[in-house]
Amino acid sequence: MKGLVEAIGRRALFAFDPETAHGLSIAALKTGVPLGCRPKADRRLETRVAGLTFPNPLGMAAGFDKNAEVPHALLGLGFGFAEVGTVTPRPQAGNPRPRIFRLTQDQAVINRLGFNNEGHDAAFARLTALPAGPGIVGVNIGTNKDADDRIADYESGVRRFASVASYLTVNISSPNTPGLRNLQGREQLAELLSRVAQARAASAKPGIAIFLKIAPDLHEGDLDDVAAEVASHGIEGVIVSNTTLSRAGLTAAQRSETGGLSGRPLFSRSTAILARMRQRLGPDRVLIGVGGVDSAEAAAEKIRAGADLVQVYTGMIYAGPALPGRIVEGLSAILDREGATSPAALRDSRLSHWAAVPLD
């Protein structure tokens, strides 16, 4: 019966264009009415990394709650953490509509949103107003499209949100802001991370963890550069990955739309990049696996490839708000099946397999 209700709800949302449907989802979460089924707490799923204790390793990726409107409601669905944003210093409208496209046959989405958000002030006010209590909420920071100094925008984000965030994510990997991915190049990345680290040291919370979110379209030499700069500047970890420009294997009619591709087709490449980053960064830095996670088995495979934590987004578009609960319960079942005491016990068990998957 529950599955039928979910299917009807999803069909109703799919009657709207994707951006309208997203707005309705945010509005529904704001009501406080339970939309999913919160999984039973399983202490074995607790994951301790970067000075934080995550109740389970599953998080909501940035992009869903761009303006920090519903982070606690997302945690109520069963997520172990929620990441809001991407937030830029000044509000910006993003790219012209339409700018989100469902590729239903491929269980994927193409978006070219362009960091549309209400800016630092609005997000900061909402995060400041959140009731005190447990819950890990990260803030994903970005730069305005027309910024004169893009790195200064990231410094501003660190200074503004360090006091209200559990962790910060430096997002330089969206394909929808022209030139943004150039910050992944060695010289620019070195300057970015140096200035971000200095901003953190001078912030209200100098010990706050910072993660760097990278693209899945990097190659071996690029990964060498990213790993070296992350280690050199004391960045706690890397989120692998943002959306891809690749269209390999797609069948849906809208596959040629401009923008970043997310969802199931991203799983293999993002997981291969994840494993390569684990090899380069060693066992101690945090890796968060994103891309194509739509089941407990997919989440577990990210962990086996080297992830400490896993995030979802597009999978919920197709599976609905019950997905996080199902994944978390499924992870508990996988621990039972494999005789593992924690997700960490699964980590890296298929690292060599995924690190050998070709990138092209």
C-alpha cells in the first residue's frame, strides 16, 4: 500500500515541470507532515569523520535545499546529514528556464540551473533561526557568476557560515557557471585553497571541516593535482562528484540538452574517480561519494570503493521521499549479511576494482 501511495505521489509531481515539482517538494517538507518513513536507529551505522559523528553515512547532496529552507525536515526523512546550497554571496536568478530536464528512461536529470539562490543573507538568517538540537547540516558555498574575484566569494562564504554550519563545502565543479571548473587547475586551486584555509583560521570556528567538491570529468593528472593541493592545504576531504558533461549511453530524447548530467548513468565514472582519489589521498582523509546512488546496494558500493559517506539527490526524484529510509535500512541489512560491524568495515574492499575502471 505504501508503495502505491508513493507511486501516485510521484506521478502527480511528474505532471508538473521539474522546477515546479521541486518547489512543491520543498513546500511539502515545510509543512512538517511526515513524507517518508524514518528508519530505526542503528548504532552500527554511526560514522565518525572530520570531528563529526554522523548517525548514518547517508546525506542529502547540495542542490535540493539551495536556500536552507528545510534541512531539519530532510534529516527527518532518515538522512544522517543534509547539505544546503550552493549559496553565493549575492542573490542570483541563475540561467533562463527551462533548465531542468528529466531523462526518465535513463533515470537521470540534466540541469543548467547556474547557482540560482537567494544569497548569503537569506540562508544565514534561516540557519541562525534553526532550533538547537542534534543534526549535521553542511553549507555548500559558491561564487556569483559576475564576481570580479571568485576566490573572494569563497572566502566570504567561509567567514559567513563557519559559525552556523557543521561543515563547509567549496564547490568549484558545477558546469553551469562559465569558467568555474578552471579553479580545479593546479595553480588556481592552490590559491583558492590557501585563501580558504586562511579565511577558516580567522573565522568564528577555525576548526570547522572543509570539503572540496570536484567534477567527475577530471583525468589522472588532474586528480594528482587535486590530491596534492588538498593535502598541502589541510583540507579535510573531497566530495566526488558533481554532475558530468558526458552523455555516453543515454537513450532519452532530451540527452542533448546543455548542462550537467546526474543520476544512474553517473554511477560508474563517479565511483571510478572516487576510488582513484582514495588511492591518492590515503586512508585518513574524508571522501564523500555522490553520483547515481538510488539504493542501499549502490550506497554500499560507493563505500566499498573508498567513500566514508554517501550523498543522494537525483535518486529521490524518481524514488520519492521514502528512499533515504530504505537506503539506511538496507545498509543495516547489508551489515547483517556481510557480518560487518560498521560501514567502515566495508570501506575499500573493492577499491582496486573501481580504481581500474577506465575513465574513457
